[in-house]
Amino acid sequence: MPKMMMETLEKKVWMNITANQCPGCPSNLATRLVMQIIFDILADQHPVVFGQGCGIGRDFLQRSGLGTHDSACAAMRTAMEIRGIDRPIVVIDGDGQIDMGLADMATAFQQGYKYLHVVCDNQAHAASGSHATGTTDLLARTGVRPSGKARGRKQFPLILMFSGAEYVATASTSHHADLERKIKAAVTRLPAFIQILTPCNPSWGYDDDKGIDVSRLAVECGIWPLYEWKDGVFRRASIPRKATIRDYVALQRRYAHLTDQQIEEMEEYVRQQDRLMEQLARGFAPHEGLEDGLLLGEDKAGKYGIPRHS
């Protein structure tokens, strides 16, 4: 158990007491990690934390906010400003809600509403039959796609990067120190978005005690890159490739149908993603002054909705 989650007589572990997760649910772990960090670093500001999703909960999160969709965030922020209430807002949702609420979410980011949106991404509508979401990975079998999803996942952090976000990042429950650092960076650069990979036992088809192992394999084989866009600079974490796609899919029944040719297709999918990450890192590298005739150093992302350089 990560050190920052250890329970002592003086300090209790934050958790959603109303949620009923499956044994070993990584979304449960991610929610606890996020809440632990948020309530530690923002304790004196009384943060409002709300949201819903499979493995996250559908009621009050630690009695600090409302169990509602992320689309209510902009309205809540406006109402709080009218009443003179200045408290940080943190939304914790599942990946299915991004698909359903993307228009509201992107608009809130474009308008510059100061809040942190955290997504626990299990790549499925796990609470309603495990059918595909926009983040379901290439060739993964779902409740309505027994032959596997035909296309790769949507890159929601990149969509929001170009929608006015001041900070975006991906994270994993297997790399909790990286997650903690990114949450601390995000709360000072709002609006911000963090997408956490949280495998799902029944949807992905792995043993209950293998959630962290699956998360780590996803990072180490490259299918789930850890990156962040902060202060106009895009950086991908340097993670040694200790695993292969074959290692990653071997633990999951959602990939049991794959042929050797399809595994090669997934390997090419990872290579294409690597190239995209490399291009973003080069295009948003640290620099000063002019770039293509535009002075980007002083621009704020929220002003024009265009990612700025440092």
C-alpha cells in the first residue's frame, strides 16, 4: 500500500463510503488516492469534490459535494461566484461520462472555469454491460463487440489541451508517486484534466488481485503513455520498455480472441502512438521567443483556446 494511503490514529484514509466496488477495483484505489492528495494540499480551502462513475460511487463523495455529472460544474462554479463562495472544485468521473458530457466539459474549459477534472478510465461502460466507450483500446472485446473494437481510443487529454486547458496529464494507479505529483501540479494550473488508467476486473477479465499488475504492464509496454502538458511544454515520462504487448494482453480475457496478426496490429498501434508523443514533445519543447511568427510566450491557453509555449 502506498505510503500516502497509510492509515494512522491521527489520520484516516479518505474514501467514498457509499460506493460498492468490485474486489480489487483500481477505480476505488484511484479515487482514494486523488481524495487523499486533494484534501491534504487543499484542506484549508475546503474543496468541493463530486462526480460519479463505476468504481467511484454515485452518491456524496466524503460529504463534500454533490453526486452529479460533470456538466453541472460550470453552473456550480457560476453559482458559487455569485454567492461569493471561493472553494476549489474537483470532479471525479468515469470515461463513459466524458463521451456523454464532452460538449459541456470542453466548453467549461474554453470559458476558463477554474476546476480540476479527474477521470478514472476503465475503457468501458462497466456499470451497464461493459460496452465500448471512446477510450476503449484497439481490438479490445466489449459487451457488444465480441470481435474487438475496430479503432483506437480517443485522446481526450489532447482534445482538452486544444480546448483551453492550462494543464493535462495521463496517469496510472501503478505509478502513484507520478499521480501525486501531477495532481499537485494541476491544482495550481486550472482548468486542468487528468486521465488515470483504472482497469476493470469484470470488463477486462483478469484476476481480482492483478489490477496494479495490468496497469503497470500497460505503461511498460507503451500502450498507456504517461505524459503531461504543463506551462506550454509537453513531456512524456521516460519509462523503460520492460513489457511487450503480448505480456499485456496475456492477463486479460478481453484480448483472448487475438491472433498473431492482430497482436502485430496492436504493436503498430503503439508505435504510431509513440511517434505522436515524440512529435508533441518536439512541437511543445521548452523555448523562448518567436515561433512561426507568433509570440506565444505571453499567451494564456484560455484566452484563445490555443496551447501556449513556455
